[in-house]
Amino acid sequence: MTVINPVQKYEDIPLSELLVTVMRKRQQNLRLIQICCAAVNNQYEVLYSFTDDDTYEMTNVRVMVGLNETIPSICDSYPYANYYENEMSELFGLSIEMIDGDYHGRFYRINEKEPLLNKKAKKAKEVEAEEIRAAAEEAAHMPDISETAEGGEATPAPADQKAAGEQADGAGIRIIHKKDEKEGGGE
Amino acid sequence: MGKKSVIPFGPQHPVLPEPIHLDLVVEDEVVEEAIPNIGFIHRGLEGLVEKRDFNEMVYVAERTCGICSFGHGMGYCEAVEQIMNVEVPERARFLRTIWMELARMHSHLLWMGLTADAFGFESLFYECWRIREHVLDMLEHTTGGRLIFSVNQVGGVHRDLNEDQIRYIKDNLDKIEEDMKNVEKTFFGDASVQKRTRGIGVLTKQEAHDLGAAGPFARASGLKYDMRLTGYEAYGKLDFEPIISTEGDCYARILVRTKEIFQSIQLVRQALDMLPAGDLNVPVKGMPNGEAMVRIEQPRGEAIYYVHGENTRFLNRFRIRTPTFANLPALCKMLQGANYADVGILVVSIDPCISCTER
């Protein structure tokens, strides 16, 4: 009997290269054997594992994703990836778009939302989501440049607001307080 | 053209030992599409890594499933040993291999009984389970437990085999081999078995590859894919070749699993003859730091164990990819075009283990 002793490789790629990389694996006739998700340092670590049927060589493609970022589904290349993607979406709250065969939260019958996401990551995700919401609200309420140009005092851009908030009272101070809480809370 | 209707299959069904639900889109009693639905017994065992330290997690991993219990414990231990650079003693590797093969035998015999039950051959079902009792007796005699025997630990095993136990196993293996030859004759010679299994649920080699099928299910379609070939534990020192078939139907799945029982008997005999002297385990120092992915061949196919530690006694992540999870897409493909009456036997033919799948 031949003992194969397969090689294991890890490839770290940015999210923008995910679909191209997966497509390349498909072209190489590799088999998707698992997709795994973990919360590491307030980020999602998504690991796609592929194997070669003959050499048993395994390639793990790792993508780091922000807690509130959305990743594309790889169902176009591997149609059966939808089970893994539904699982990650429900157990970890990872946002995945365009899943072919999306169970919309009904793959597992669980009462708790994102049960496998640890408390620290869950808290960080909520804070980050709040920041994004606040920034979006402020951007929505920002007066049109054409109106301010007529004579009124121009409202600073969100980035300027944030900078101004560090020194004095202002709209941006709300976000900074949240950050302070996060840093000082020792969660 | 008939009217399409959706027939719910499971979660409670006479052929299903565990709950899985399928929505079957049926036209004229022919299945057009099958939509699986799991999640009835999800326990979130992987999440317990935050509450149990890496040594205690062995027992949690073993309780993932009652049938594949030993393999889960072994896969987890191997993964932790890999990130902690622990060199497991040779004797422990052989003992793990022996218990793993005994576990494979009882799992396959359980499945053969359930398959016989699915096509209504009750006496064959009893016979398979009667033989399985001998395997469980061997496990009880050597470990103290029949299904969950907790002999694994990070760094080796807890229990040893003495001369009496080795003789007891060898005697029992002879009896099982003899009994299995009779069962084999019925499975492969009986007209009613052939009628219910030949040409039913054919999955081609290409489909098995494209849909990520694993284990005896994939090997029955001609895919020579057996993780034992990678030589983990003592498999590298044993002489065997994966058993494959090319028909890809239910009959081929029975054939592969039956032959694998004979193969397991041979592997246990080889391992017992080669069992080296030495320690059972080594002390483990430090905390797991890093990540490892280990693949082993469970009775139902390739299982993957991923662990990620950050130098604390609690792992950051533990993940099990079970073979049944991998076989679900191929099951759905196989059900397309099948007769409604064959759905039961087709579902059983992948040897579904829902406890493992939902963890």
C-alpha cells in the first residue's frame, strides 16, 4: 500500500480575490471539502478547503472579513457550497449574498441568533453596526451642497465631523463616545 | 403529464433512525426534486470550546454521535496533538487503529441491518444486529463501554490490551468472519435483495466527485478516496487497498460496506500481530497555540477536524465536518428521477448520521 502523506497548504487572500481564486480551484478539478468560519480578533476568518482526489493534497484558502461585511457566495463554482454557507450564516451571522438555495435562517431550527459567535465578537459587531448606522444617518441628513453654497454655513463632511468631535462638542462625538466605551469597558 | 405535488418525508419516518426532513416534489410518483431540511437536533457542541478546556473537549467530541464516537474523539485528539507537537507513542497509535476498525465494523453492521429493514427483510436485519453484538462485546471487554468508550486522550490512550483481551478479540473475529460469510451470501445471492437494490439510485463517478461525496458512498461510485491511505495513526504500517465498486447503485453500496467489514477484520488482525510494546500516552505540556486541520476516515466517510488555539486552555474554534453533511448534495441528486417507493432505501443507502451532521 502506498502511503500518500498529503501536503496541506494555506493561502491568505483578500476578499476581492475570493471568487477568482475559487473559480481557479474549480478549473483545477479540485473538490470543495469544507467551509469553516471562526471569529478571530473581531473579524470573521473564513476557511475554504479544497482537495485533490488523486494526491489528497489539501489547499485551505483563508479570507478575513469584517464583522459587518458581506461576502459573495461561491455557489456558481461549487453548487453544493450552499449548505456550508447557510450554516455559517445562521451559526455565526456571517452575511453572504446570492446563495443559490438560501434557507433564510431556517437551515437549523435554533432560537438563539448567531449562537456560535462568541460574546466579545457579538458585542464588537453590534458596536460596529451602530457606527455604520450612525454614519449613514448623518450622511442622509447632510444638506445638499448647492443649498449651503447660497450663503449658509456648510456642514462638515463625516470625516471632518469625527475630527472636530475629538476637540469639541459636535455631531461626531456620539461615535467617539461609543469607541471610548468599547476601549475602556474591558469586555 | 401528472400534477406536481410536494410530499414531506420525515423527520419521523419508519426507515429513519434520526430526524431529517425532505420536501419531495413528486410527479406521477417520480421524484423531481428533493429539498433537505435538517436542524431538528442541533446542539451546538462546537460552541462548548469556550467553556471546556482542550482536555475536557475530548469527551464532548466523543459525544457528537453514538456510532462514530471513537473516531470523533480520535480526530479531535490528533488535531490538538498536531498543534501542540505531541508525538503519540507507537503502541497508542496501534490501539487507536484497532478500536477504530472495530467501531467501523459495528457501524457498518448497524447500517446493513437498517438497510435490510428498509426493504423489509426482517430476519436479515436481526442477523446483522446479532453479529454486531459480538463487536460491541469486544469493545465492552476491552474498554468498558459499548458505544462511547472514552479511551482517547490528548497524547495517547487511557487503556491497554492484555494477552487475554487480544486472544478474546481474535477468537471473536473468527466467529464474526464466519457469520459474515453467511450474511454476505444472503445479501448478494437473494433475488429480493437484488430486486430492491440493483440499478436503484445510481450515482456516477463524475457526479460523486462534482457533488463532494465521501466514504463508502463515493467509493461505491468508483471514487478511490479513502483517508486511511494517508497513513494516519498506524494505517501507514498496515497492508490494505480501498474497496471500490463501479456500479454506483444501492447494491454497490452494500457490496462496498460488506467487503469493508472483512477488510476491518483483516486490519485488526494485522494490528494485533504487530502491536508494539511501549507507553500508552505521553504527558502534554503547554497550551494549544496555532491551527490544525485533520482528516480521518470515519465509517461513513471522510471527517474533518479543525482546531484553532491562542495559547490558552480554551480553544478558540473547533469544527467538525461530518461525512453525512458532505453526502447530502449527492443524496438530493440521486433522488431526482427516483420512484417515490425507493426514497426510503435511497436515504438509508448513504448511511445518514444526523447527530453528527447537526453536532
